[in-house]
Amino acid sequence: MQYPSAHLAAIAEQIRAQFPELADDPVLTQNLVDNVTSMIAEAHARYAAGAADSVVSNTYLDPEHLATGSLHAEHAQHPAGAMLAAEMLFDAYLPLFVEEVGAESTADVLRATRALHAGIWSRFPAGAVAYTEALRQRVTTAHLDSRTQIARDLHDRVAHGILAGLQRLDLVLLTDPPSAERAAQLDDAARLLRGALGDVQDLAVSLHARVGDALLDDALARHARDLFPDDDRLSFRATGTPEQLPNWQAEEALTILLEALTNRRKHAPDSTAEVHFAWTPAALVVTVADDGPGFDPDADADGRLGQQTMRERAAVIGARLDVESSPSTASGTTVRLTIPRGTL
């Protein structure tokens, strides 16, 4: 490993001794070499340029620093370890740095201290952000994989089991006709099973839905066509300039909006509905509005308990869900999902 000075090499060896996982991994070892060398070079450049501040801000979120955070996440290296290593580097190298730049006066020593501090600590906002985002993506992927497995089980096991029960009921009605009363009971049972089968199939499709690389409005329209292929009373509209949402946000938002559309199909199947995506500088507001019969949003009516889950999902992505409806009016139901742009 090549360092610009023997002193820096000795300090790097101390860091590696403190963190054996670095010494055991050649990729992380090389990353340490590159980062330490770059930090010191930046500190020298800042001192030479006369920079008097040591403020670390989002201007330091450059691709190189983000890549370091992602690398640490891939290798399960917590940012706290990098921070401890940085403290070791700062404490050990500061006297050498002051000597290297020839700082003699109090003002020059203070400027050198600030330059070294900024050179080292400018890495950590980007590193922490990238590490957090990498972990969040990993959790999202695991969550989506779980949803896919559940959707597969619903389709392959639950739905097929319900269908088998329906077929047996139909067989009984055809081969051994019961009394009129008994036939009515079997018809009711079959009706309930068909409703359950439809719900399970819709749920399987919803769980399997993905945004992927598409825009949220395009993904929602596509999956809505799959769920409700014969619904010619559902329309989509967008205003403003659409933007790509982070995957973890977009997937949760898609699930919420598909649930809203499924509820409308269940409780107001003959209504006309519109989905409006309003992209503004402050927020993305998605409104699902229908002109069907209203209901009491605060009541735990059949099928409305999903509102709580929808609100919980919204809270996870920093959004807010509002439901406006009333059983005493014919104004229908409006579901509004508001995602602040600051979270995009």
C-alpha cells in the first residue's frame, strides 16, 4: 500500500490494527488507503487556498463519498467504525499536518486544524447517507420478496383451495339435487366463496404489483388495468411535472393507492372515479375520488378497517392519508395521499 508519507502509513496501520476487519478484507483495506490519502490531500488544498471554515454540509455529497458509504454497507461496516477511525486519524495526524504546512502563528494553527477537520469529516455526511440508503434498499427488497411469496401462496394455495370448494358445491348441486331450502343455502355458500375468491385474487395481484423503474402514475394505471380490465368508469389525470420517487416510497404508495381503488370497486362498483396526480414543488398529492354512496370514515364498517393499514403505510414513507366521505350525502368518497417533496 502506497501512502504519501511514512507517518501517514504508520497511522493507517494503527487504524487497521484497531479494526481487524479492514486488514482481513483487501477491498476495505484499499478503500481505507484511498480515503486517507484523499482526506489529507483535501486538507492540504484547503489550507493552501486559505479556507478558514470547517463547515460540513450537503455540498459534500459527491459520488465518490456516496460510493464509500455504499461499500461499507455492502460489507456490513457500520458508520460508527469509520467515525472512530477518523477520530484516530485526526488526533494522530494533526501535529504532523501543522508541521507539514508550516503553521506557526495561532491563526495559522487554527486554520490548519480546520482544514484537516474539513478534509476528514467532509466524508461522513455522504457516507452515512449512502449507508442508510443501502440498508433501506435492502429492507425494501426483503419486504418486496416477502410480498411476492405471500402473493404466490395466495394464488397457488388459498385461491386454488377456494376454487376446489366451489367446484365440489357445483358438483353436489348437479349430481344430487337437494331440497329447495338446502339448495338456497348451498347457493349462498357458493356466492360467499366466489366473493372470497375474487378478494384473494385481487389481493394476490396487488401484492405482486411493482413500480420498478416506472413513474408512480404510470405504474398505478397499468396495475389498475390488470385488476379492473372492464372498468371504463375509472380515469387517470396528472398535472405538474412527474418525477421518479425513491423505490421504497413508490412501492408503498402504489400499495396504498391500489387498496383505495379496490375499496372503491367493492363498495361503489357502479361509481365514476378519477385518480389525479398533482405534482407541485411542495408535494405530490394523489387524489382518488368517486361519486358513489358515502360512508362514515370513522366507523369500523366491513372492509373499512384497511384505512388504518393505509394510514400506517403512509406514515412509513412520511406521507399523510386523508379520507373524506359521509353516509348522508351523495358526494362520494375522496382518498387523498400527500407525499411532501422534501422526502423524495
